Amino acid sequence: MFNNPTIPRIMGHMFLRRCGPDALLVEVGSLTEVAAVRAALQDLDGIEELVPAARTVLVKGALHDVRDALKTVDLTRKPESRSREVTIPVVYDGPDLALVAETAGITEDEVVKLHAEATYEVAFCGFAPGFGYLTGLPPQLHQPRLDSPRTKVPQGSVGIAGEFTAAYPRATPGGWRLLGRTEITLFDPRAGQPALLQPGDQVRFVVA
Amino acid sequence: MSRSVTILRTGPQALVQDLGRPGNAHLGVPPSGAVDPHSLTLANRLVGNAETAACLELLLGGLTLRADASCTVAVTGPSTEVRVNDRLADSHQPVHLSRGDTLAVGTPRTGLRTYVAISGGIDVPAELGSRSTDLLSGIGPDPLNADDVLPLGTPGPAAGADVVPPHHAPHTLVVPIFLGPRDDWFEDAETQLRQGTWTVSDRSNRVGTRLNGTRLSRRDGEIPSEGMVTGAVQVPPDGQPVVFLNDHPTTGGYPVIGVVDRDHLRFLGQARPGTTVRFRPLT
């Protein structure tokens, strides 16, 4: 065994990958399974970090209880939502609206209608504080990133990339196609609840 | 009257740091906090503060401050020259400053980061439960500038003093590392890590210690972004490893070959560019 890599332990349809002495990376097959794992672990005592991502959940602390909880998690069932519902008003005047409409073969008004009528869920956060990756984007709007990313995407910009939509909490470089902008505060580090969006939240965009 | 100190000179970089804001990675917020928490908590104990109080973290020293009120200070980290009103004082000891006294911290003889605790702690507003400056995401106070006035909290009773030798950063580090979570992206990760030699790059910062040297051979491609822990050793396509320190991004898409043991991470955080690094894999 000396020269073998640490073989990830297989539990059902999960890979458990060791991540240092006190953390595990739980690897699954889809965003729905990520949500199921996160929901199964979120109420355990002693967890220091619980970080969902595209195909994994990173969990730090309480590893014994985590392993036990993972034995019984049903990956096929979407966890019951008991999350908050967040509404984000958007002015749909983004610089890539025409490009998105052209790519989808529909009008700009139809793009807005599609984007504003869907219900989204925060799959995970990352990239920047308070930046939530929202799933539930209608398939016509699944589009690639810009060929050349912008060096500065203004704060509050609402964009799409791949299967996700998101709003930029602050100005950063970015390659998402921008549909519009919101005035709402997405991240305030001094607020009691700093991030407007947290994994599991249900989100709707409305025309401002 | 409120207590404060005034920064007269910062040196290359002076930041406010405490033990950071872990537990917020799911919001995309890095842990931040002192890169050498051992030295920060020691400095706090020396001046009678709670270990969680905010201190100054200095990169290569060079800071001068003026006490606007009577206070006790302590400088920790690697051995360094400390002066009060131009007279030599000791690091790793409580030092009393009267109102109007100046404290000057020299460049450490080895290592990178010194810590200055001030009785009462630096009392700037907390963000997500911490006063730490996060250089990656801009949370917390800005890096300090000359003429900044830092408010201090109420000092507690002096605690018993620790007796501590200063830390000497060695020229060669041997760093224990746990394999995984993505060691299966590398052919014989354990041997590659054990046989390689690297030096600390001058492009290192609080986000990560970048290493130059043996190219780690890995599969091509990227992983869908996944959560990253402090101490994770990411390997980009060029095969040159990056060890994530306190201001690391919460997610990343390069494979992590291993995770540096937490107790040894501070030695990497104190390693100057040019320091030789070897890994000792733990399986």
C-alpha cells in the first residue's frame, strides 16, 4: 500500500475524500445530491465549516457524527425546503441582453420574461463573499461565458453563465453575460446577517 | 477619554489581525486571521488581553507608533529589535509605554511576520465577528497607513507573563502533509511529494505561500470548484504548488494533492522567499 494514493472511501454513491486531519470532502454526482448531503449535515453539532460546491460538500469538524449521518442520507430525495425566500428587483438593461437574446433565438423581452419568471435556489456561494450560484435557470438561457471577461463588472450586476445565474455583490472582474442590475445590498460585512443569499435559499427576480 | 495609538510609520505592510472569521466559507468568506496565531495569542497574553484580541501583524517590521494613552505592549514572532523612545527594549516581554512614548519595531532577523499586542486590544469595528483584514475579499479594516489612529479597548488585569524564546525561522523547512483529497490526480503523489524540493517564491502573500521547484506531475483538466481548507496544497497545471494561507479563496478548481498539518502552517507563513521547503507525507 506504500505507494498507493489514499483511495477515497466509497459509501453508497459517495466518495469520502480526506482533507487533512479534521475535514472531509464528500463527492457526489449532481447539485441535487450536493443539496441532500448539505441538508443531512447542517444541523449536526460541532461542525466548523460546511461548504457546498458544484459536486462536493466540504465538512470540517465532528467527523465521527458526519460519517454516521452520511450512512443514512437519501441522495435521490431533494431535501425539504425550509429556507427563506428572497426577492431581488432587477432593472433589465444589461450590456449583454442582445447577445443573450440572439444566442437563444428569442427577443430581449422574452429573455427578461424567462429570467424573471423562474424560481431559483442558491446551490452554493463562492468566488467572492455573498456571491451565490443560483440553479433553476431556464435551459434557453444556459449560455457560455463571454469570450473575453470584463476587467470590472459593476456591483449589483445580474448575469448568467452555464446553468447558473447570479448577482455580483461588489465590483469584480467577471465573464458572465449581464442581463441587468439590482440596487439591493447583497453583502454587508457589518450586518447581523451579512449575506443576502445563503445555500438553500429560494430566489426570485422581479422586474424593478 | 478614549485610549488610542497613532501609527507614525507602517513598514512594508501593517494589518489588524485577530483569530479571524472561520465558519463563513459557505458564504464565500475566507477565514483570514493571523498567519502565525501562536505568536498573536502569545503577544495578547503578555499584555493581559484575551487571546482573541486584535493585534498588529507586521510584514518585515518597520512600524513606529505613538501611545496616546498609557498602555502595555508586547512584540512577538521572530526575534526583532524593539525600541521605546529610541532606547532598546525587549521583544517577547511586556513593555510599558507612557502617553507620548513611541514604539519602533525593527526588521526581524529571520522570518516574515511580527505581532504587536497593545493592552485593551485594537478596538476597530468587527465584521462577521472579527477585526481581521482580509486582503483577498476586502473585509475588515484597510491596511494601515501613517497617521491612522487606532482605538483601544479597556485593558484587563495583567496576567502572569509567559517566558518564551523568540521564534527563529529556519533556512530549510520540512513540512508534514496529509495526502488528499485529490492525490489520485497525481502519479504516486506520496513519492513525488517526498522526493521534491522547493523554494518559497517572492510572489507569496497571505492568500498562499507559492513554491518553486520540482514540477509535480498531474493529470490535465480542472475539477468543478470545490471547498478549500487552510493549508490545502493546490497544484495548477504548471505543477508548482501553492499552500493556502488565511486569506485563501473558499473554493477552487485545481486539484489539492495534500493538506499541511495545521500546527506547521505558521512556519510556512513565516518563511521568507528563498526558504527551502520539503514535504513529509503522512498517509
